[in-house]
Amino acid sequence: MKAARDYPILTVTAKGTRWLESGHPWVYDSDVAREPDESECENGALVDVVSEKGKYLGTGFLSRLSKLRVRIVSRNANDRFDENFWRRRVRYAWDYRKAVMDGQTGCCRLIFGEADAFPGLTVDRFENLLVTQTLSLGMEKIKDMLFPLIVEVLEQDGETIDGLFERNDVVLREKEGLTQNKGWFPLPGKKTPESPITEICENGVFYRVDVENGQKTGFFLDQKFNRLAVAHLAHGKRVLDCFTHTGSFALNAAKGGAEHVTAVDVSESAIEMARANAARNGLEDKMDFLAADVFDLLPQLEAAHEKPYDFIILDPPAFTKSRRTANNAEKGYKEINLRAMRLLPRGGYLATASCSHFMPAERFERMLRSAAADAGVELVYVPFCYDAFVFMVNEKNPVTSLTAQQIRQIYTGQYSSWEALGGESQKLYAYQRPHGSGSQTAMEEMVMQGLELQAEENYISIGMDDAVRQIGNYDNGIGAIGYSYLYYVNKLVESSGIRVLAIDGIAPTTENLQSGAYPYTVNYYAVYRKGDSNTEAFVNWLISDAGQLAVRQAGYVPLR
């Protein structure tokens, strides 16, 4: 039974309701039908979010100055947001890190905003110091209660925390009406640490971290396991680490047994810190350091007509922080990746990354393929399994098959009801994916045959899992249709209530995919550089009987 509620009410539109029901963590200002005024609650207070029909959708922090009008904290109508509630939330986050961080909790992202249901709050741990960044008004208002709770939970587990440093020196705070600042937070019963510099150990590598002046919260913790992967690949190789910052990838490569590592960064102070970290780990004999602009250095190395490195690492800063500049950013990413590919010898390795939100994975991958082609790198494509691009409806929908023509007519707006398609007299909701996503591109190129999709903004799902769940579980799901990949529907989401349609009477069965009878069969390829014998051996195993059995066990359709 739901407990009585005493929180102010904010009502959202039908579109906002659909977004929240699909699991979205925010209410946008454009989706607000009515919000409480200042006489009902102050800015930053908790509000109950309801549909226009009065259905409870969640509780979150109100921010009147932000386009993110409400950040959802809980979807449980019985929750009460006292100290015990937040203590449980901190405990959940800490227990999760202990479970997944392979014992490396001395330096880790302890709280990661919405992912841990602390909207707008980041908490990183660097051994004895915590570093926070608060980007939402609601979290700012409760930090005096919350920050000591975080320390309390850790210390109950025997962890030592000497201080908490706030890194609120980011422009995003101003969109919430908050000022920028940084400094020590006064923890009850603790003296302010004498220095903002501490030492951490990650993957067996020691670093000095300056939490006051370092990037973001002082150190990039999100690449922890990528750095470990680099260490495994670097053995015996000559490594060039571009955009090294404080040397994290370079140090992991050196510790992993690289023959030699060159660490490059445009910042003199970063290079000095990287050099000091190398000395701390006893790795300076196999490393050298260069303060240089990577965009200048790579062409110079290429012009020398030498290939001094067989492993190049590119982990640049974000080249774009807005959709408006994404095209220019892509040119920058392509430039450095193209240069790196040209520098590598046959069988060389490239580890590359992007931290730009507006450079999605699909676009980044297309850029890499284009760079490889321009670099004259010959790639070998070997098919190793099948998947299917499928259309799905709610299992209560009596329609089991559509023609390819009917699909195109649905998505060009020629059908508004299922009745003409063999179903019941009910409204047809045609879900799509955002423009530029992988499945949307597949829909445009594979299915629509040049026809333009007619998109209703209300029915554009955030991710493939959203579409699956909306169709299977949403109240109006019986009238909905959407598209995804068969593996995603069957294995990754496993949503009940979904029926996958036959197209032109042909269902996406194993037999029909292997024979090519299903019209939207998709090949998956193993791609490697020609001449890379190690990768070639793995691919040969992948298409062997043993490899095909592994493909089947993973949930994909094998070649045979």
C-alpha cells in the first residue's frame, strides 16, 4: 500500500509520462504541464511527479532555472527521503564498487550521478581523500547531511578518509543557479588536510594526484581497466602514448613490459608530473617524455618515413562539447587516427578513445573505418555469425506478419490503425530510434529504400532497450511497433511481452538466417589488418567448429 504523500505535485505531459515510464531519469522543462509555484515549495525541493491522469511516476529534485526541470531520485511511492534513505543509497553504491572493482576500491568512482540515483553528484575516491562535483541544486542543498554520511559508511568498513575536496569549478553549475567554487568541505570531527596532493595505486602503478588542480576531479578513473588492457598488449613493444596527461597509459604500458615508451603531452606541467610518476614507479629507464602538440608531432614523425613505434595510444581530451561543433571534432579525431595508422607497421596496434558525448560510438567507428581506408591499411573482413534486423510488437497484438511494403507504409505515415493490417481497431504507435543511431541508420538504409521516415517526437525511444520495454510493458504497447536486432531482443533485454514479426511470411529463425531467406539478415564480421598473424589465427578458430559452437552458446546464429 502506498503511504500518504506530502510532497508538492508536478504534472507532466503525455510525452513526459512515456519518457519516465521508459526509465528516463529526467523531466525536461518542455514536458511540464504544471509545476508547483514558490508558495508551494522552494527551488531545489523534492517534488512528486505525476501524469495528467494523476498516476505517480517518481520523486525528484526541482530546478526552476534548468531545462532538466526534475531529476528523479526514486520511483517508489513509499520512500521517505531522510538520512536513513540516503545512508542506504550510499551503502548500495559502495557495496556495488566492492563487488565489481576487483578489490581496487582504493581509487574508484564511488558515486556516479544518475547511475547510482544521486542525480548531479559525482564522488571519486583517491585513497584517503574524497573529491566531489555537485551539478544539481537538489544535491547542493543536502550535501551538508550527505557528505558526512558517505564518510561514515566507508569508515564503518574500516576505510580511512582524511578529507573531502569539492571541485565545483565547472560552468554547468551556473545553469542550476549555482556559483563555481572549489575547496575543502568541513567534515565534522576532522582536521582539514594540509595538502590536496595524495598518492594512489591503480593496477599496481603509483601516482601523485592533485585533487585541487588536476583535470576534472583530479584523475581520470574511468579508464582504469582500459589501462590494464594496454599493459597486457604492450609487452615487448615500442609505445607512443599521445595526450599522456600524468602518464597513466604510458606507465601501464611500461609496467606491462614494453620495450620503450614515449609519453607526449602539450602541457609542460603534465609532462613533469608524468616524469615524477615514472620515477616513483622505477620506470624512468624505459620511458622518455616530450612536451609537444600531438597534431604537430604526428605529421613530423610521418614525414621522417620511419616507423619507430608498433603500439600507439590516443586518448585525447573532448574535441567537442556541443552538437554544433561535432563535425569539426570528427575531422580532428580522423586527423590523429589517420596519422597514427600511417605510422604503424604491419601488425602494429592502435588503442584509441573518445570522451566526447556528441561523438557516439557508431560515428566514431565510421570515422575509424574512413581513416583506415585513407591510410591505405588493408583490412580483412571475415563473416562469423548472423543476426537479424527485426520488427516487434506486443504479444497481445494479433498481427504476426507484415510485408516489407507495409513496414515502409507504416513508417511513412500511411497507416494510423492496426485494423487495415489484420489487427484490431486501435491506434498504431510507430517507435523509432534517434537520428544517427546504429539501428536508425540500418532502418533507413536496409528497409526504407530511400523513403523518408515520418517521425513523431513522442515515439522516438532513447535506446533499443527503451523500445523493447515500451512495446512489451507500456500501457499502450499493444498498439506499438518498433525495431531492433534479434540478439538484443532475445538475449540482452529479454523482455517478456514481445513478439518478433515475420516479414513477407518469413520469420527470423536460425534456418532462415543461415539460408538468407529472411530479408533483413545481417552478417557480423571479424575485422583485422592483413598480415596480423595472431589475429588471423583467432579468426580462423572463430569460424572453426569449436568457434561456431561458442558463437551459438553466446546467443548468435552461427554460419552453419
